[in-house]
Amino acid sequence: MANKYRPNAYPAKNTEEIQAITLLEYLLDAHRVKSEIKRHDKLPNIDGYFELTGSNQYPEGRLEVQVKKLHVKNSSEPKFQISLQFISYCRDVAGLPVLLIVVDVENNCAYWEHISKKYAAEVLSKAKGQTRTIHFDKNKKITRSENNY
């Protein structure tokens, strides 16, 4: 008799989330950025933190981060559709600067955007629907060979 009960499965986007976070942590300069990004989390709004350090390894600042995998179709012009609830979190709740990071797994790079309280307020004041497309500046790029981010 076959067992009709099965354990819960991982969420559909679990594998791509792990790939994105793993690549991002590989791309970061570990001497300057200490990452604390949760995998398999169910917490809303952010995935974790970056602690920025100086050459002496003393902490100099902290950022909240939300990490997403960039869709292959958006690789040439990086953009991501994000929920307005996340934007609201950035405006109303976040006590630290928040970075939205999209990871281009196919091209081994990532793009980042600072979602400031002012930017979030502007987005929400013009909001229609439940999401907003964020276009990423190609100059705000994280690669293994360049660490001027």
C-alpha cells in the first residue's frame, strides 16, 4: 500500500533563491562585506544584513538586504518587479538603509539599488496595483573582479 501522506515540499522558488544567495556571497569581497543572509526563511521584507568593515576588519556600517534572482529575460536591461509591501517596509519600518539586490546567475554578477525612505515614499505616492518595477543602473554592479560597489 502506497503512502498517501508526504512531507511538505520546499517552496517552488527555493532552489533559485539558494543559487542567487550563494553566488552573491561568492561575488562579495569578504574583507569588506560580512553577509548574514538567511536561506529557507519565511520572514517577510528582508533576507538579512551586510556588515561593512574597514581594512582593519572593524565594523563601519550595516545594511538590510533583500536578494532576488534576476530573470534571464531581464539580463540585458536589469529590472525586477517587487511588491509594494516591500516598498512600504522600506519607508515605514526599516531602521537601516535597505538594498534590493538582483542576482544574474547566468552572467555571474548582481545589481543593487538603495531603497531609501524618500524613494519609497515617491513610489508609494504614485502607486497603482500591488507591484512596482525597479530598473537597475548597470553601474551599480557587483562582480568578483571589481569591488568598487
